[in-house]
Amino acid sequence: MLIPNPTQPTLRVAICDPQPIFRIGLEKIFRRHAGVCIAHSCDYVSELLATHTEPDFDILVTDLTSHDPNVIRQLEDLQHRQPNIRVMAFTTEHLLPVILEQTASIIQCFQEKLSSADELLSSLIALGAGNPTVSNNLVTAFFKQRSTPMPGPLQSPVQSLSQRQLQVLKMIAHGRTNREIAGHLDIPERTVKHHVSTIFQRLQVKNRTQAARMWSMKASKRPHYCTQICAVP
């Protein structure tokens, strides 16, 4: 359902949640910011993707506790269609460890439904600026479950790459093929393939799109909290 907003804001948001009252509440919270427009509002991600083959929004807000067994696959499909779309997902402290392992590369913001209106709105605006966030309560609960002390500043997995691997990753992010990378760096193509394999392993990603997203996180000089939390033993 398209919801017009006369202020012509720049951040277009799609909300998918099967609870109408909560969904309407989110719409009211997000509309408090003049730079936000609620572009679509529906029950499930599958419904949104079925009716919009070419997504026209910047951020998808959805609920991972909605008992839709295919929601993760649908988010991966969305990422393949439009890699630049960011995702804010609602989850619980009990599901967070499992969800993080499955979705660290496709979800950039984790929140809980008990978060305050101010926290939800500030997280949305931060996400629109390319800054991933995790609810403070979820982070605290996550480390409490693992009996792990709260860490200090964490390093992005990208920082574990060598200088040559960073060069390769940057070119992957720019859409270069292995052959093009080999030609630019004047190295054998099989060496590039080895670097790409190592990069995927260290960043814990499965494809070039996910690797490119990790590079964009590094380029913004902001920590990728979702991936960092997954890396904590």
C-alpha cells in the first residue's frame, strides 16, 4: 500500500509486520522525522516482493519473529535484487545469536519491539546514513547469555585482510571480474582467485555482493556491529 507524504522526504521506508497495531505505531514514529516517507506497509516480506519486482525503497523494516519460515531467504533475494537496500529487523534476545549467524551480512540494524520510540527513530536515521546499529538491550543480553564480558572497541573483519587483499576487495566492490583485477594488479588470475577465496573466508561471506557490502562498511569508517558480535567466541 503506497502512503503519500507531501513533504517529499528523501528516505523511503517499507514496513512488513503482521501486527497491524504495531505497524501503524511504527509509521507514526518514523513520520516524526521530516526526512522519512513510509513508501509501503504490509504484513510480510513475501507480499512486498511479490507486488514490487523493482523495489523503490531505501530501508526495509521487518519482524524476524513473525513465524514466516522463509523470511531469511526472502531477505537474501532482496539483497540480490537491490544490494543497496538496508534492513532493520526486530528480534528477541533469545533468537539474536542464531539470527546473527544467519543474517550478519544482510541485516544492518537489529532492534527489539520494546525499544523506545526515540531509539527506533534514531536507529532508522543512522541506518539511512549507512551506519549499522544494534539495540543496547539486545547487545547486553547477548553477552550476558554467553557470560562474556562486554568488549571494548571491536575491529571490523575487513581489518584482518592484507594490503593486497584489500586492493582485491576494493575492486570486487567496484564490480571488477577476476580477470580485470589480475590485469590491473599485474598478477596471475589464479592468484586473484586465491585472494578472493581467502577474503570470503575471513569476512564470512558467500558471494561478491556480500563482500562488496563489507567494503562499503569499511569505507564509511563505521564498525559493522552485526558481524563483530558474531565474531565474539
